[in-house]
Amino acid sequence: MSKNKVLQPNFKLSFLLPKYWLTWLGVIILYSISWLPYKLQLILGRLIGRLLYLIGSSRKKIAIKNLELCFPQMNAEKRQHMLKKNFENTGIALLETGMGWWWPNWRVKRKVTFKGLEHVEKAQQEGKGILLLAMHYLSVEISCRAIGYGQPMVVFYRPHNNQLMEFFQFRGRGRSNKYMLGKRDIKGLMKALKDGESCVYLPDQDYGRNRSLFVPFFGVKDAATTTGTLLFARQKNAVSIMLTPTRNEDGSGYTIEFSPVLENFPSGDDEKDLIRVNQELEKAIMKKPEQYMWLHRRFKTRPNKDDPSFYK
């Protein structure tokens, strides 16, 4: 195993301690539900999402604020409709975690359709490393598993804080892909691109003030946007392709779409390039905006440290 690969977490006897019992209960329930018919799981997921909406939480307040910030021209009724649909999709996403981690290969394969895979194949034939720029669609767990059957990837990800959940998450996400890299393994991702691998990177969250520029994202003119995207995109052997994974509205499964290679990217003008990245993300998100993860604090970092938080 090369040095840049995350070592697969092993099972520990400590996972049997009482502090993990609630985690085990959740895992057992999720695993059991994953064997139900797919469309029944969609129904259950929507019901769970509606319950989460009714209960309300800090996450609901975050989603409301994000929709207000991103779509200031949208009337309140439409935003409210999108919010409710977003919570239904959040409930489905909880069950998709079980699908992604435990479904047998045949069951995943028959639920996924690929579009634009020829763009990836052409870049591979040219010996290029491929930086796949993705976004936090709620179906990320099942999509991560499904993508590997069209294009096995190196996945750049955030390890789970709960060690038992990390044990399951790592195995679930890696079942159809090559290997996983922790989010701090910058050199590992650069090496993977140099070696001609296809690597997934998600530049759509707020990673803090360091190594970020403030550029427009939807209705927010000064959203903290990571320059890490450009660090990886600048690798000599790399090209960048947008990756958009969505759940089909008819309940038939998932569509994984790859864009053509982003030409003249990066251009050398960091601000211009990050504006372009955000514009590409916006176009991808607007294909199924109700399926996007509006529940995270995308705009927590303000241009000035003294600026009030959007989320208080």
C-alpha cells in the first residue's frame, strides 16, 4: 500500500463498550431497512424527513437562512416548498446511507445511469489525472458507491468522529472505489492526480478563512470559497471535470453526470477561477436544488471577523 492511502480502520474490541451501544442500534436498524424494496425506502425516507421538519432544529434554521441568502428574489411560498422537499430528501438520504454501505453490487448497478462518461474515458486515454469537482447532494453515500462502477475513484473525504461509524463508512464508501484519502492528506491527492487517478473533491463548503477567497455564490456576493480547488487543478497532469450525482424523480434510481473537461482552467487568475467554480456548482445544484445539502453552514465565515454571523 502506497504511503498516501488511508489505512483501512480495523474492528476493535472497544466497539463493544456501552458508549457505542446506541451507534450499534442505529446501524442495525439502518442495515435492516436497507433490505426493504427501494421504493418503500423512498416512502419511509420522505416520512422521516417530514417528521424532522415538524420537530424542527438548528439545522432547519440553517436551511431557512441559506435559502433566504441564496434565493433573495424567490417568493417565501416557493422557498417554503423547497425547504419541505429538502427535508424529505434529507430523510431519504439517511436511508441511502444503508443502501450505499450494504447493498450488494447487483442492486447498486441496476439503479445507476451514467451520462458523459466518455469525457472521463477520453482524459484517461490521454494519460491525465482527473479532478472530479462534485457538490454535497444529499444522495452522496449511495452516489459515492455507484460512481465507482462507472469510474473507480480516489475519494478525498472527512473521516467520521465516531470511530465505529468510521469503520462502517470507510468500508461502505470504498467498496467500489480505489482508496480513500483523509481531508488533510493534500500531498496524497496531488500524488494521485500525478499518477493519473480520478479523484473526487468537493469545493462547495465553507472551509474557513485560511486559503479562501470571498467570491459570489448564488445570492451571497462574498462567500468564503476554498483555493484548494486551484491547488489540485494546477497539477501538471490534471484536468478538471464537474461531477453531478442526482436522484431520479421517478424513483428509478440515480443519474451520475460528468461534464466536458473545463477548458482553460485554472487560468491563473484565482478570483476569476473561483467565481467560475461557483458558477459551475450553481448550475449543477439547480438541476435538483431540493436535493442539495442546504442544512450546512455554507456562509459561516464572513469577510470581516467582526461581521455578525448569519446563523445567530
